[in-house]
Amino acid sequence: MSNTDTDSFINEVTEEVRRDRLYGYLRRYGWIAVLVVLLIVGGAAWREYQAATARAEAQSFGSAILAALEAEELADRRAALSEITPPNDSAAAMLRLIEAGQSAEAGESDAAVAALEQVATNGEVAEIYRNIASFKALTEGAATMAPEERRQGFEALSQPGNPLRLLASEQLALIEIETGNREAALERLTAILSDSEVTQGLRQRASQLIVALGGELQTG
């Protein structure tokens, strides 16, 4: 037998041994591969099921909110809202914000502020809900909170990156007016107008306040 034939024969035997080993491994451990596939497929199905369940819960929660707010009488709206079960912490925060609005409409300012502060200090809910609750609590409590207390709260909300920063700046300008600091109010209002993210409605309000304070609007 030539060297070439010998090498070919050895290669064939080696390949056969490899196949035998592979088949042996598959017979012995093939169930692991099957299990892995089942886990992957099952995991994807479970995630899809959870997503579908979350969507259904959100739709049901939203429908219940809308149905409650369609009631003509305030008492009926509040009663319907109290019967809604939120599916998660964020939904609970949203429901609490709406209930606080109903309390404010009923003239129950203290109850509204208490409900809003409960959301604002709840670290389990999304930051945007906490910010909104804090903002609403400060504006709703304007009649009973000292200007400096409100100033401190709005200063925290006016920091860069906060989605409510310009609205908080507007409230700070109003506090400056309230406390007789005209120049500081004009400075804050002018800064609002020069901000690239100012909305049309806020721009209009700030401009009107500047004119009312005897300030000049920048043109060009």
C-alpha cells in the first residue's frame, strides 16, 4: 500500500471515528440541545405573552379612566376613579394625579396637595410622574405655601435636563413678581424667551408678562 493510500485510509478511519463519537454524544447529550431550543422558544413565547398581557392591562386601565372622567357629576367621577385598580406603579401614579385634580376641582386643596406629594416622594414611580406631581403640588399649594418654600421646589424643577424646567422658570418669575423683585422677574422671563425649547404658548405668556412689567421685548 502506498503512502498516499495509507494516508487516505487513516483519514477515512479518523473521520469515521469522529462521526461515531459525534453520534454517541448526540445520543447521550442530545437532550441538552433540545432543552436549550425549548427554553429559547419558550422564553420568547413568555416574553410575547407578558407584552400582550401588559398591553391588555394598559388598554383596560385607560378605558376605565376615560369612562370615569365622562361622568357629568364630580362625585360620580371620583367614585368611579376610586374603584379602578392600577396594574403597576406608574399607572397608580397616573391615577393619583387624576384623583388629585378632582380633589382640587372640589375645592379640597389640602387633599390634592397631599395626594400629589405622595406621588412626588415615591421612588418606585418614574421620574416624570414625580416631577409632574411636585410641580402640581407647588402650584396647587400656592395659597398656603410661603414664597421661599415654593421657590425652593421650583428651583429644583428648573435644572437643566428636567422636562418641566421652563414651566418651573415661569413660576419662579411669578414668585419674583409676587415678592416685588421686578428686575429678577424680567431676567427670568427674558431667559425663557431666548430658550430654543420654549413653546408657543409659554412664549406668549412670557412676552405678555414682560410688557405688563414695563420691560422691552427683544427683536431680531
